[in-house]
Amino acid sequence: MQMRLKRWQLVAASLICLTLAAIGLSRHLWLGPSAHQRTEQIVQLTQRCQTAMLRDTCTVMKGSVPSSSQARLFIAGIGEVDAQAFASLKAAGDKMCQELNGQCQADWSGQACKIGRALYPELTKKI
């Protein structure tokens, strides 16, 4: 026996499915990546930084030191960044990649980590 659903039942079922999908997406966005995934991202970022340092292509080390009065700094191809965070990375010298690693572990959304992610982007995006 075939059962025909009424229009309101189809709409209700669709709304329930959409609500469940939205809850699942918001939970994923709220929780973000797991600690293991974040650690892996930080390790990869540090490796990309070290590769740039070895190839002598590190933008931070080649850039000029921003003046202490500047709040923001413009880096070609990157855009505006926090001048103090940039100066802190530059001051770390050869230990810059380790400094970046520590900054990203402390605050993935922090200014130094944003600079590092912009300067050393992932070479391939995971789908």
C-alpha cells in the first residue's frame, strides 16, 4: 500500500532535515578541529616556515622592521598585519619558526599565527 504524504508533511520533513543539518554544521563550526588536527596544522605550518627559511625566501626576515609607532603593516601579497606581531617574529631571528609554533599553540587566531598562515599557506588544500 502506497502512502501519499500531504504537502504540509513534506514541508515539515524537509524542515526537520534542514534543522538537523544546520545543527550538525554549527556544532562542527563551534567545536572546530580537534586538538590532534590543530597540532598537525601547527606542525605543517612550522615545516613550511622552516622550508622558507632554508630557501632564503622568508618574507619576515627579509622585510624591514616596522617603526614602533605603526600599528599596522602592509605586506605585498598578504595585506595588512599587526606591526608588533610582525616585529616580534622578526626579532626571534633564526628561532622565528619555533616562535611561530609557540604563538600558534597559544592562540591559533592570534596575530602572529595569522601572519604565519598568510605567509606560509598550505600547498594543497584537503577536500
